[in-house]
Amino acid sequence: MKLKQLSSRELAVIILYFVLYFVIGLSMIAKQPFNNPPDELNRYRVPLYIAEHGSLPNGYEESIRIPGYGFSYAFQPILPYMLQGYAMRLVKHFTTSADALLYTARLINFIFGLIMAVFMLLLSKKWFSNKYLQYVFCFFVMFLPQSIFLHTYVNTDSCSMMSIAIILYGLTCGLENHFSYASCVILSVGIILCAMSYYNAYGFILSSILLFFAHYLSCRDSRISFDASGFFRKGILICILVLAGISWWFIRSYLLYDGDFLGLHARDLCAELYAADTLRPGNRETYQTLGYTILTTLTESDFSVLSINSLICMFGPMSLLTALWIYRFYKLWFVIGLIGCLIPLGLTAKFFKLPYSSATTGIYFPERKSLTCFFHFNMILCMFIPLALSLIYSYYTDLQPQGRYLMPMLIPLCYYSVRGLEKLLRASCMFVGKGIKQPVSEKAYNRLLTGMCVSLIFLIILAICMTIYGYAFPAWEDSEQWEIPYRLVFR
């Protein structure tokens, strides 16, 4: 994407996109009381430890353990906390202000979000040929209230969301240009950041492996062929880069936690040793202990409602809501968009005997129909995995249905929601054209599409501004300001 090639209107939209991110993101960083975001205090203990000691903590370290629960966030990959901790350590040479240190940590996540915003623009150019759909897609992903919220407090989710955008961009470029070395490097960087930030996003790493393999596999004249040379040449490069970036962490965990390279068993063992009786892994309240089955958890409990609503917007400790119309707006968009994705436009056009333009057909790899289908299968898989993991966690481990656990599915979910509206609009034009016995012209269709996109961007901006400045800010004004636990580590 070259700025010189952009029209003044497109440039204005891009400027609005980044200005909105800076204004809303920075104001949220400055305004949110400490520990009002979910579990920020206990997450903040890890970068605070790194800032003081200049080294990574053992997960069993007492000063970073979560009171009551008995474990810490240092058992899992902590690349975001490392970057925050060392940035805080640098700032500490100039000031020991607790506020300055907190804002430094939060700003690292803000930068993750900014990088994600850039890659979303690049990705939108690959996934949509219509410029208006590109911007709707970007605004949808970045300014869903819960999405931008993740980039304004201390967590690892922000880095994982950025990594997903990088993975999808590198993967899409690679499938188009036969995995050039540049695409391999971009994909490798995304995989490293993903692996070092959040286990729930690992589905995208799996899909990258599957799609990389599928790219070198082809079937012609009923014969299957495999480009072993290209596969191993590019695959070895990606493996070397990824292993160089992540192997040290898992080797460290293997040595520290008696062979538990993921740190999950060690975390549970730590909780068994130090948690309060009611919060030990075997004693926590779950949907299973409440007597639900997996099916009734989805249909009769509050799991689905809480998960969907908090995917859209539930700030603070799942307590700060936004306007009812905003929930209805996004839910309606998700439902209509996903239904619209099922419309077979080619068959619809053939049935109505109308011309069908493929100018905005979304993700498509020419002459590789099977690869295109497999790509979409993988995107659906990547949407299903976070949902399954969240359900399993709430059912068997700890009753915590949170939209935050579902955020890795956001980019493909938004793609299909936007693509579905586009298909629905085109199908409607075909239907109307058939009724009046005069096909709706491509020019008229583009005008309707532009109007729809402008309206959606307006509603997205209205929704995020109302959420932040109409609901969140007044609530934060009235909430108790927590003392920043500088004393926990800096003695």
C-alpha cells in the first residue's frame, strides 16, 4: 500500500482510522483506574518483577503469585510482560513514579494495537478488492469496544491479536507468491509472537502449518503431486526462524518445571500448594460441578450470553456495559453477515440469468479452488478452537466465561460478517433486478455498497465513542482508584 496511490478521500479515511485509535486508546490508558481492567494487578506483578530484578521470574515466585488462587502468570509465555518489564526498567532510570511505570507497561500494549492496525490495513487489501469494504473491515476489527480495550491495559491478549494479524497477512501473501522469503519472514515473526503470548491463539499456528503443506500439494488429472523441494527449502527457513525465537522459552520451562515445557501442570501444582481451599483446582466452581452437561452449558447456562456480550463489550471486571443498541447492532451484524456468507452468488446469478461480477469475491486463490476452500476451512477452525477452549475451561477448570478468551476468532469472524453483508446486498440486487426485468447495473450496485459501508463506519465510530465517553469514563470517574503496588517489588 503506497500513500502516493491513495486518493484524497482514502487518505482522509486512513488518517481518521489512526487518529481515532490514538485518541481513544491513549485516553483509555490514562483514564482507567489501576486494576479496574480484569486482573490487571496480578498481571502487572510479572513486568514489575522484571523491572526490579532485570531477570525473568520462576512461576513459583511468591511476590508474583495471585492471592487466593496461589499461582502466577509467569508459568505461561510472557513475551509481552518481558517487553513491558524491560521498558519499565529503562524508565526507572529517569523516574520512580508508580504512575509512569504503569503507563509505560500499558503503552507497550498500545503499540501492539498500533502495529495490528497497520497490518489490518495491509490484510484488508488482500482480502477485499473494494476499498470501502476494506475500511469497514479494519474499523470493525479495531474499534469493536472489547477489541480496543485489550490494547489499553496490562495483558498478553493484545500481543496475540497483533500476532494473528501478522500471521494472516504473511500467510495470505505466501499463498499468493509461493512463499517468497519476505512472506516466510513475516509469517515466522507472527508465529513467534503468537507462540510467546497466548495459548488460545495457537490454532492459527496449526492452520499455518496445514496451509503451508497444502500449498505445495496439488492434484492435476487425478494425480497428486507434491513440491518437496519448495516445501523443505521454505519450510526449513520458517522452522529455523521460529525455533530461534521460541525454543529458549520452552527449554527453560522444561528445566524449571521438571519436564513440563508448557508450564500448565506446574501452574496447577503451584495452585494446589498455595491456593485457598475453595480455589484449588479440584475445588473450584465450574459448570460441571453445578450439574450442567456440555450441551446445557451452551443452551441453559449464562455461558453463551456472557461470552457473546463480553466479546462485544464488558469492561472492568466484566461489570461495565454499554448501550443496549450497540449489543443488538453487532449481534445483528454477526448473524446476518454469517448467514449472508452461505449465499452461493454464482448459482444465484445463474438462476436469475443475470450477470455476476467477481470484482469483490473476497479471499480467493486463482486456479486453486481446493486451496481456497481449505483456507476457509482453516479460518472456521480458528474460530472454533478459542470457543471450544473457553467452553472446556469454564466447564472443567474454572467458571469464567469471558469474551476475552474468544478474541482470537475476531479477525475471521469480522471478515465473514463483512463478506456476508456484501454477498447479501449483491443477491438482493439480483433479486430486485429479476423483479423489474432489468439487471441492477454495476454502477448502481457500487453506489449502494458505498452507502452501506459509510453507514457502517459511522455506526462503528458512534458505538465506540458512546461506549468510551458516554459509559466508561463516567463509571471510571466514580470508581475507586486502586493504589499501584509499587511497594510489592520495589523495596
